[in-house]
Amino acid sequence: MGKKSRLKKERAIALGKEGKNSFFPGTVSAARETLLERVLLNIVLFGVYAVLLTPFIISGRCFFPFVGPKSLYFMGVVEIVFFLWVYLIVVFPKYRPKLNLVSISLFSFFAVIIISSIFGVDFANSFWSKFERMTGDLMWMHLIAFFLVLYSVFQYKEEWDKIFTVSAFVSFALSIVAFLGMAGIPLLKISDRGGATLGNTSFLGTYLMFNAFLAIYLFLRKENRFWKAFFALDAFFCFFATFFSKARAATLSFLGGLALILLLYLSFKARKKIYRVLGRVLLVLSIIAVIAGVFSLFYPDSIVQKEFAKFATKSRIVVWNAGFEGFKEKPLLGWGPENFNLVFIKHFNPKIILPAYGGEVWFDRAHNIIVDTLVTTGIIGLLSYLFIFAAVFFVLFKNYLKERIDFFVFSIPIAILSAYFIQNLTVFDMVSSYMMFILILAFVAFIEADSNKGKDSKEVRESSPSAKQTRPFLGIFLVVIFLISFFKFVVCPFKTDSFVIKAMQTVPSSEEVINFAKEKNKNPSSVLKKNSEIRISLYKETLQASPAGRYQIRYYFADSTNKAINNNFDYFPKGQAEKELDFVISELKKTEEQRPLDYKSLLEMARAYSLYYIFDQSKAPLAQETFNKAIALSPRNQQAYWSLAQFKVYQARAAEKEDKKDFYEKYANQAIASVKKAIDLEPGYIGSYNVAIQIAKDAKKPQKAKEFAEKALDLVLKRIEKNPSGLQNYKDAVIFAMKAGDNNKAKEIAKNGLEIASKMIKKDSKKVSNYQLAIQFAIYAREKDKAKELAKELVNIRPSLKEGLEKSLGTSL
């Protein structure tokens, strides 16, 4: 067979014109002719298989065991595959990637990411990201490398079938792990948040959603009964693992994707014209409804937004509004990737601290792909991101209408990416979902590239003579570059991540220090001094290993130091405390210089200065100045006011010791003013009153403490009027009544709470929390017999609680 005949034969096979139920069923051996070529291709292929194992990678040696290890593993394996690929395309030119619409769209978005990073507020953070996310420019460089390898090397359906099948096996195993974790089997309950090895149900749901669609695709493509049964089972497991893990966005998006496939079938595949017309009408109406729904999601007080707030939390709306405010400030290229937290803090809404809004005060993602992309890469970034989807849909439609691909090859990728985009309106990407996203894009790029093969009559089948002569030098050069890259971007960050947890584990509790000192017959101060020296050494080693996540690590180290000193204040040697504080403050100053808008780090530095003041009063101006800077960055954020109030208490105590009454009153009043400011920012937040009461007590202002308690009590009693069955409100009311010094009122409220809790127990005799609150109310109401009776009932339900109940009641059960 001549060269042209062979190419024609391969082309016919690729278009599915030969073989039963075939789509690109050509074999590897038909075109992979040389030994070196086959060896390289097999290594790359198995490297891709290894990449697909990413979701299973976790490590307890790392501070974020579900994120850092996965991301570094993914990047490490991709680097191995990529450098082999570079050697392959130099030696065998036929594997050199050719531009097509899909690749152009992805490269365009990547270019915008880089440009936005350069012109954003912090290029270093955009590039390295942090270990909690690992989705910065460095990750995108590896995702692009993964894409290049996939769509340029794997030129036959057989290879893509193998890749999808490996992914199916991984998702099948992960689904089983998720089910067993839900069943409470300890060995396989890997994450407390229900996400199996992915650590979060949303991340798990997104990953399994991709694979449920791929399993359906493989089921429809295969004829072998065993494989059909396996892929059907995999799709079933992926869906129900997603459903039962309560990954609602992924579940609904998957069902929406199935509905889209049905509409596409009616529109383009149905035999009767009436069905095709009906399908197209419904498809257009559905697209309009989805677009309208997306716009309504961001429209204040719209029905869609209100329903979404019930479905998720109100916090998302608050975070999105902050994001839009930030977008207005930098509309073209945004603030740079990984910098959303700066926007959130700048436009902080104090309502977000309320339980109704979730109570979370740190957001580094908008949990919405549109808002995230607008804030970090601007309108140019969003348009380039949407262009990726437009390019994919255009390529698939074009090839289907030209009968180059069958219906399911056309419809399933569209359904996958549509479902992925919709569910990303409520969540965000991590390495596992990015990996699957790139896999689908590469598959569509392969379809487009394959459809253009016949247009290139000069396709090169052999390696060039010049390439053969330069192979050894090329190999050595690539090995050197690979080793440098692997060490810099994989090994060093892994060392940093593993060192972080070692450093954090050196923070002892006061009980641990005393017990250790007793065992070793040492003074607690000497134990703490040695412990501190080890910790500082680990801090230095960690920060020197890699720039990855440096801002976040500095913050955690400062927080750890503050806790270590506070937990053991009576024993911590003054000189050693100053030495450790000097180090963490010097590191936080670097963050301030490199990232001046980082409120979180600035606040932690202010807290460190505040603690330092106890040892060295000359730090007072620095503490005050740093608190002022933090408040200027986020004036509506309660956290700085709480910490500032604590610093003022320290100053008041120092003035009292020196018998400076005027200064004492000044600082005490400033402490009260600071906590009052926090209350005024959001009067509905109970936590602010608790802080205010404690600060007033510490400042020796009992009347102020009583006033704060009375205001909090009035607030909670109003809530009880609106919701008489809210047991937590009764508990809060009892506590505030006691803090206000009204024990009779506390007893009355406790009796009412006990009555409500008893009714709830009758309705649901298995709910532990109702029993626990009922017992507390009985104790507050001084009904010890009732408390003991309820405790015995609770022990029958949950025997493990017996010891704790006996201690709280002071009696045996």
C-alpha cells in the first residue's frame, strides 16, 4: 500500500467510515512505526494515566493534605510528560501541535491571565498562589502543558478511549471510597467534610460529574457487554455519590446536562420533523431561560437571587456584591489572579458575620466563575474565558453538521461543559476539576485537528535528519531544564508545605508544657525556650525553601507564635518571647512591603505588636499605627476593633500598675469605644456583645459589661418572640441574663427553654443536640433531677457522652 493510499485508509477509519459502531477506531500500530516513537508515546501515555490519579493523592505530611499534595503531584507528573513531549515533537515533527479554534481560545485566556498578573496588584501571589488553593499562574502553565501533550500526541480514538477508561476507573474507585466514608467506616472516612480524598463535597461533586458523563459516553461507544456494564455502573456510582454527598450544584448541573442531551437529540437526531422543530424551540427557550437566570442571579432581590440564597447561603450574594465593587475599580484586566481576597476585604460587609450569612469572614473566592473572573482578570478575561466555550461549541456543531462525528461525540462534550459552567456559578475550581476541564478541551481540539488532517498533504511521517543528529544534545539539555524546573516548582514547594505542619505542631498547650516538664523534671520555662528555638528554626527553614504560599505561611506562623505565647504566658521566658515575636513581625513587615493591601497579615502583625507591648511598652506606637493601617484597609470589619480593644486593655493594665489613673481611664474608655464600634457596625451579631462584655470586665468597667449584656438580652428576647422554637436563642438569653446579673430572669428563660426542648425531644427522641440543650436548661433552672433524668436518656442513645455528662452534673449516671 502506497503512502497516499495508507493516509486515505487512515482518514476513512478516523471518520468512522469503516468498522461497525466506530469512531476514529484506528490502531496505534498502524501509524506509530519506529521503536523510539512507540517507546516515547507509551511513556507519555502512561504518564497521562498517572496524571489522572491526581484525585487520590493526599498526604498527612502537608498542612493542606487534600490540596497541596494533589497539585504538586499533578505538576510533577505533567513536567515529566511535557519534557518527553518536547523531545518527541523535535524528533518527530508530525506531533507538533497545530493551531485550531479550541487551542487558540485556551491560549488567549492563558495570555490574559499572564498579562493580568503582570499588571495586577501582586504578581508573586498570582504566580505562586497558596497551598490552600494552588491555582495560580504556575498551575495554569502546567495545565497548558497538559493540554498541548494531550491534543497533539493522541491522534486516535483508541488512545482517547484508554484515557477516558482510566479516568472511569479512578472515578469508580473514588465513588466507592465516598460511599464507604458516608457509611461511617473509619478507615475510609478520609475527610470530615464528606469529600473523600478531595476534602470537600463540592470538589468531589464536580470531579464525579465530569466522569459520569464520560462513563455515559464510553457506554454508548462500546459493544462489549462487560465494558458496557462497567461504564453503566460507573455512571450510576458517580451520580449517586455526588447526590448523597449533597453536592447540590453538581447534582443539578448533571441532571441539566442530561436534559440538554435530550433536547439536542430532539433538535438534530429525531426522525420526525415535528420533533426536531419542537426540540429546537425548546432548546432556544432553554438557552434564553438559562441566560436570563444567570443575569437574574446577580440582580438585587430578584426571585432567582432569593431562591438561590435559600439554596446556598446569603453570604454568596454579599461576596458577589463586594466583587462587583472591586471590578468597577479595575474593569479591564482586574486585580490579578488569586487576589480576590483583597477586594473582599476592601469592600467588607459586616453583615456577613451573622449566622444567617454563614458567619465566615475570610473569602478568597467569589464562589462564582463570572464574578471571580471579572475581579481577577477583568472584562477581557471574562470574554476570553467565554470564548473557550464558544469555540468548543462551534467546533462540535461544525463537525457534527458535516457528519464527521456522531451525535454523542457532538452532544456529550457540550453537556459536560455546559453543566460545568453552570455549577461553577456557585463553586470554584481546584486541580482535579481543572484537570478534567483540560481533558475535555483537548479531546475537542483533537476532533478539530483530526478533521483537518486531509487538508495537509505534506504531513511528515519520519523524523528529520537534523533532529537525529541533535538527539543526544537535545536530550541532555531537556534533562537539565527538567531537573531545574522540577526542583524549583515541585520539590521545593513540597518541602515548604511539609515544613509548615512541622512548625505548627510545635505550638504546645499549657497542659502539655507542664506535663512534659514534670516527666523530664524540668522547669516549664526551659521547655518553652527550647520549643521556641526549634519553632523559629523551622519557620526559617520553611520560608527559605520556596516562595510558594509565603504570605499565607507568614500569617500562620505569626498566629502560631501568638497562641504559643498566650497559652503559656506565665511560663514563657520574656527574652525568648521577644525573639520569636521579632522574627514573625519582621516577616509580616516583608508581606506589608510586598502586598500592602493584605489586611489579614497586617491585622496579625498588629496583634503581635499588641502582645509584644506586654513585654516592651515601647512597642505601643507601632501597635497603634499598625491597627490604624488595618482599619483603614477595611473600616467596616469588626475584627480589627476587637483586637484593638484588647490592646487598649493591655495599656490600661500597665497604666494601673504605674498608678496613672488618667491614662488608665483613657485606655479603658478607648477599649469600650472600640468594641462599641464593632457592635454598631452590625448590632445583630451576638459575638460582638460577648467580646464587649469580656473587654469591659477586663477593663474593670462592670457597669459597661452589664449594659452590653442587657442590650444583648433584649436582642435575643426579640428573636425568641419571632421564633419561639429556636433553642439556641434561649441558651443565649440565659447566658446574657446571668451576665447582666439577673439570675431570676435567667432561671425563667431556662424553664421556658426546657419546656420547648422537651417538646422537641418527644418529636425526635434521637436528636442529641436537643437533649444537650435540655440538660443545660434544667441545670440553669436548678432542676437537677430533671437534668439527671435527661442525661440518662441521652446516655442510652450515645453512651460515649456518659463521662462528660457525669462531670457536668457532678453525679454518677
